[in-house]
Amino acid sequence: MTGILTMNETFILSKEIAKLHQGNIIALVDPKEETYSQNAFGGTDVANRGVITQVFKNEKEAEEWLNEILGKS
């Protein structure tokens, strides 16, 4: 995505992501300082709705987390 979402847009998007991804594991990578905190909020909202998810600043951290969650070394 491009641009910066409002808090309300983030909340609406998070709700829809959670509906679509129940039972999935999501690692979101957002390296941009200007959008990271908003996406981290969205990730927390999605997690609070029952989806295993986390937001990362780089792909390496996301991959390590996914491997840990999936029980891979």
C-alpha cells in the first residue's frame, strides 16, 4: 500500500483483515518510519481479533518470527 491511512481507516481495514484471515498467521513488514506505528496499531487490532500476527520493520525479523511460530529452526 502507499500513503498513510487515518486511524479510522486502519481500524476498518484491520477488522476486514481479521475476518478474512482467521486461522492464518500474518507477518507484515513495514520499513517506513512514517507508517510503521499506524500499521503496528492495525496489527495489534488484528491480533486482538484472534489472528496470529505481528508487524516488523524488516523481512529478516519477520521470517525469523514466522519460523519460530511454525516451529522451524
